[in-house]
Amino acid sequence: MSRPILSVALAGLLLAGCSAPLRGTGDLGLVVERADGRVMVVENTGSTVLASVPGLGDLSHAAAVYSRDARHAFVFGRDGGLTKVDMLTGTIGGRVIQSGNSIGGAISQDGSLVAVANYTPGGIKVFDAKTLEPVADIPAIGADGKASKVIGIADLPGRRFIYSLYDSGEIWIADLTDPAKPAVRKFTNIGKLPYDALITGDGRWYLAGLFGEDGIAMLDLWNLDKGVTRILDHYGKGKEPLPVFKMPHLRGWAVAGNEVWLPAIGHHQVLVVDKTTWTEKARVDVAGQPVFAMARPDGRQVWVNFAVPNYNVVQVIDVPSKTVVKTIEPGKAILHMEFTAKGERVWLSARDSDKVVVYDTETLEQVAELPAAKPSGIFFTSRAHRTGL
Amino acid sequence: MALRVSLGVIGLVLAVAFPAVAEPSEARRHQLRNMVEQDCGSCHGMTRKGGLGSPLLAEDLAKVSAEGLVETILEGRPGTPMPPWKSILSRDDAAWIVAYLLGEVK
């Protein structure tokens, strides 16, 4: 109990002193304390808290991306707040309320632009990563003439961002090579209610999960003229679905080798898709409705957490045998998981236990625990150098 | 099952007419408050200003009937991500949540 407090005090001294020893940021990260509008700066070498940063607004749904030098985090809050956090000083380096309601964001390949995906008013807003000055505002008016919520935003090579329009069922690519004149390429009629999307780590495939119908809309970013194709037409709720108590999250970390691991919707299963043929090759039964299916960085394991009421357990799947090798109970209401850069440890946020728990991914045993107030998202700086994260 | 449903309906009537009668226990109310803030908050926002789901502010909810809101919680809204919560919440729970969102109970 005294250790984290001591660490905070020590970090405070280190951060405050002008003769502070030099430090890298490669092992740092943020833990969102969602109910208090606060983030903790943590380090994952010794699993300690370095600083606590308040004043980030409504973080009931929050996400973060990192500057290319991994010095700053850009935190996207539910209330439309975009906050730049200095990871070394543990202070806010800038903050704008850029919309009424946002869902997430992305940083451009060259690190110069930060784009935020908004619900209200629907669209994206783009900011200068250094100054947070507004650069572009691209409303999402669908082919139906109505404003749409934007979801599933990711960075593409070149100063481009890809995202989906939830209400009108479209995928847009905004090219900000000339930020004063953004060029938008639109793909319409992709399917009903895309609720989240993932881009593979190589930046080639963009997959948008459809809530309004079975199937996934896929775009081959190396062959845009081919347009959107539909894969896994049975993917989705299918027959006799269970109620979906929390929207599943897709995202590029679910790619393990030649397989994409996806949470099923309305079923207690994780789907395994062959990335060369884009067909389903297996289903793994799990303990509840999956929210995140995340591959350990080496692709050997997939860790799965679940929607309420099964969110007190986490399951570890062995990828080669496609079997659940362990069911763990790290705490109450496990909302998120984040692997260290090379995957030897995973951090889990246990919202209703008010703690973050760290597991060794080889022994599958707990190795550390940090008190945190209603923790949700955990974001390590290793994301700085990955497309789509 | 039929007995449970009809009891539930009576519970609803009681809850609407006399909110105190069918009020869940304090322990359950504690769970429900947490659920509203955290689980409902994931889609509707912890400040209830909306997100993927519609706003749940008292001023928004006052425009529709309390009975309709109870139904929406229990049965969901087909065609939208709002799921039916009846496997987790009883009718009394749902009626209490509606009263809580409307600011009628704490």
C-alpha cells in the first residue's frame, strides 16, 4: 500500500526537480480514471504510478494516441475534450473542447495532425498536434443528407484518416495532404450501423463491423477502386442472438499471425478469420459476450474480456490449439487490457475493484496491483509507432 | 414465469403509483446506481448527455412516459444497440432506475 504512494511522491520529486535525471518514455502509459476525469501516468518496468493528472472532463468513454516521440498523449473524452498530456511532467500541455460529444481519434502517420471522431455534431475535426490549433472541420453528412455519428477512425499512410459513418453506413477517407483543402473519398452503402472498425497493423485492411445486419464491410486500402466488399455474411447476431450489453470493440490488436480474432456479437464466442481468404475458420466458446479480443504482441495468445454480467472474468486462449487455457478473475468489471510492448505482461483495469492488475503472460499469475479510481482504458506509449492505434 | 410477470406488472403499477412500495433494497439500489453511472454511462455518457445512445437527462426523459421507459429498459429498442435488460434487471429495478433518472429518488 505504501509503495505506490511512495512512488508517486518520488515521481513528484523527480518531475519537480530541475536536476531530474533524464528519462525515456518507452515504458510509460496512461490509465484512465473514468469517473474522476483523471489519468494516471504509469511506468510498466516496475509497475508503478508516476503522476496523477486531473482536469480531463467526462472520460466515460475515452481513448488516447501518442505523439511520434511518445512524449505526449492526446486523450479524447466523451464530452468532446481533446487533452494533450505531457508524459514526463505529468501535466496538461493543452486542451480544447472541440465538439459536444466524441468517441475517439487518431494521429497522422507523420505525427503532425490529430483527428477527432465526433458524435455531436457528427464529423471529424483535425488539429495541429503541436499547438492544438484547428486545422480542418469535415462534417459527416451522409448520402441521405443527414448528419451522422463518426466511429472507427484510424490513420492511413500519407496524411489521411479513415472512418465510418454510423447512421448512414459509409466509409470515408479524408486526405489532408493540403490541410486547407481536405479531399474526401466516400464509399456509400457499406451496410447498416457500422459500430466500430479495425485496421490491420500493416495498414492494408479496414474492417467495419455492422450492428444493423450480419457481416463486415471490408476495404482493401491497396486497391481502393475495388470498393467495399462484404465478408462474413453470417458474422453478427445471426439466429437467436443474446442481448448485447456492451458494444464489442474491434481494433488492430486482434490480429495474430494470419488470423484475425473477432468478438462475436450476441454470442458467447470469439471468431477466427483466415486473413488470406477472409473466411471463418474456427469459433472458440468463451465465458460471455466478448468485448475485446486482444492478441499478445507475439500472436501466441488471445486475451478476452466480457460484457456485463460476465465481466469479472478474463479468458486466455492459446492461439495454435484454439482452446481456453485459463480463466482468471482479476477483479470486478474488467473493462480493458493492455500488453506491454513485447507482451511479457498485461495490465487489466478492474473498474469496480478500483484497481489495475498486472499479470505475467507466461505464468498467467498476478505480479502487481495498483490502486486506481474506477479505471477504464489503459494506453502504453508503444502505441506511438503502430498504425491504427 | 407467468406468475413472475404478473407480479412484475403489479410491481410496476405500484412503483409508478407509489414509488416507495416496490423500491429495491438499499444494497440493490447501490448496485443500480453504479450500473446507471458505469454501464448505462458507456453508451449514454456518465453525465447522461448521450453518446451512441440518446441523452438520459431528466429533461429529455420527461417528454416520454415512465411506463414506456421501463419497457425500453426491459425490452430494449429493436434495430438499435439498446439491448433488453430483463435478464439482469427486474421490473422493479427498471422502475426504480426510471425514477432515479427522473430525479424522483436518490
